[in-house]
Amino acid sequence: MKDKQIAVVGAGLAGCLLACFLARRGYTVHLYERRPDPRTGKVERGRSINLALSERGLDALRRVGLDRSVMADALPMRGRMIHPVTAPGVAGEQAFQAYSSDGERAINSISRGNLNNALLAAATALPNVSASFDHRLVGLDPKTGEMQFDTPAGRVGAQADVVLGTDGFSSAVRGQLLAHTGLTESIDFLDYGYKELTIPARDGEFALDPGALHIWPRGSSMMIALPNPDRSFTCTLFWPTGGTSAFASLTSPSAIERHFAEHYPDVAELAPNLVEDYLLNPVGVLGTVRCEPWQAYGRVGLLGDAAHAIVPFYGQGANCAFEDVVELDRVLDEVGDDWDRALPEFEVRRRANTEAIAQMALANFVEMRDKVASPVFALQKKVEHALERVLPGRYVSRYELVSFSTTPYAQVQRRVRRQQRLLGAAAGVAVVALGAIGAGLAWRKGSGA
């Protein structure tokens, strides 16, 4: 057993997985969580956002032998199902768009709460992992690892050799580093929020195709739906926070019903509790967190959303956080568990990649909201998949590289740009060649040849 005591602040997805990795290395790990134990406490209404777990997350789970047990209730989604409108109040024909060129690869719908509970159970089952709930971090000395927590019984102190913050978008650990070190942060909020709805099972079966991620793209807004093992769907509205068709404007049952009848005409029949869910569930915020540095004194570090929260539109938030855990474990191997070297090196290796996925997630919001219902976009995807089949391994779409590989995100960005330049050049050559052929035919006709 290693002699360092590790405190992991935040017993969410990244924190619980990190505890498993660190315990495997022989550390004594204590998890601290501001909320009650999620396995016994009341679930916060309307805050789940089902996860789309893909290869990066699965790779991390495999490394600690959790992939099969955790994924037992996951549902594979092999593509997007588009729900268009052809006119106000008129639903168009649904259209399926496969994620991969062979139509077989899938991302996996999984409940955030169920995944968190499974990872927490796996972590606390280990002899060198313990957990304290209802502990809100209110003080941290980054130089000594001394911590102060507010609990139902009053304020308590604790100390650790290394403190790792995995406490999410509004990280208390990041806040303490901001107060006590030279850390700087920026949070870029979208002018959009999110709200959850539910489509229940119909006669014990799925009301929609469970093999797809369903999207209702509406230009300036959208709704998505992911399947659950109980045959319901968790729906998430991504709408502007201001304007005439926004959360702030739709506050009465009649206004909500009219809006859905016009813009989501097939939803009201599927969601009998639509108005109740809409009125009772809160509006969540969406934004991108950037901060620098992610660590201090070789003793305190940030991982996952605490360091680099992103918007959820590529389904990579949890996958990226899990990849953080894998990379930190890899760095610890390379530096012989020297935390003074490990935390700065981890940041160097991950920063460009987390910025790349932050940019791609924002771009994918535009694609999902504005483009997927376009016939031109559908044709582009067919061409892209054809190129992948004709040029296997040489041409790979951005979606496949992000979701079905562990290629570093920054490398994905560079490769996609290179592919686009080559395709653009090839298209230019083709246009010139066709032009030359046309000119030659015209000359032959004019000369009588």
C-alpha cells in the first residue's frame, strides 16, 4: 500500500472511476461528496441528461474490469432518427442517419444516475476506498492539503497528501484554487438552457425506435430523446433562454401546448405528462469552462468538468472525463508516482485535447440544431460513408474518430482538416478536368471533327 493519502472531492462519474484507478495503484482514497449518497438519497428532478457512452469511456471502464457490469443496462444507438416538420403543426416522415459507414457501430444510452451508482459501488467495495457524503468543501489550503467541509453535523476538517477535484462544472476545488493561487478561469455560457421531459413506455414497449438517438431539429432550438431500459425515453429540450420561443416565454399550460402542437406535433401524443414535466423540471445552464493551471504545488489537481467542462452536444463530457483518468494513470506509471511531476505533465498532455473537444462540441450543436434535417446534409453523410468504404483507414469521418476511437481529440481536428483540404483539392481537379472535357467536346463539335 502506498503511503500517500488521496482525497477525491466529488463522487460523481469521474471521481468514482478515479478512485478505482488510484486504489488499484495501492493508494488509500477518500471520496468526499456534497450531496447525500445517491444510492439512497432523493434524485434531483430533471437533472440527469442521459449519457451517450462511446469508445473512450468504454476503454477506461475496461481497464478496471467494469465495462461488462456497468454496460449491462446500456442501449446501443446506431444512428440519429430525425423528426422534421413540413409545415407548422405537421410532422414529416422520420429519417434515420447511421453513425458509421457499416451501420453497425453504436454509441450507448445509459442513465447518468445508474452509471454513477455502479461506479460508486465498485469504488467503495475496494478495501482502500472510503466515502463521506453531505460534505461540502468550504476551505482548502493547496500547500498543505488541509480541507474544511460543512456537514449536517457542523464543520469538520480533513487532510490529504494529494487533493483531486472531480466536482464538476461549479467545482469548489477550482474555486479554492482561484482564491489561493494564480489560477484564472473563464466560463462561456450559451444563450441556451436545457429542460428534461419523459416519453413513457406505451403498452409496455418503446414508443419510439430504441436503436436511435432521436432529434427534433428546429433551427434555433431542438429536442433529443435517448432510450432507457424501462422502455421510456429521457428527452432534453435545448432552447434559447430569451425570445418569443424560449423557456422564459412559455410559462402557462396553454402556451406550452400551443408551442408543442406547432413545433413538435408528434410529441404531445407520446408524452402525456408533457405540461407537468415542463412546468416542474428546472432549466439547466450550458457553458464551457476553461481554467489555467489545473494544478498547484504538486498536491492539488483538477480533472473532468472541474478543469474543462464542455457543452453536451457531442456526447463526450463523461467520455472525456474518463479519458482524463486514463491519462493521469498513464502519467503516474511513467513518472513513478511522483505527483510533483505527474500533475503538470497530465495538464500538458490533456489541455490541447480538451480544448479541441470543446470546440467540436459547440460545432456539433449547430449541426444537430440546424443541419441534420437538410437533404444536402444527408447527401453529404452518404458521400462521407461511401468514402470510408472505398478508402478504409485512409478516410475516416470526424464522428467515427471522436466516438469510435481513442485518437486524441486534437489529432482528430488536424486529421479532419487535412482530409477536407485533400477532398477540396480533388474536387477542384475534377471540376477542371470536366471543364477541359467539355471544352474539348465543344471544339470538336465546332470544328466538325
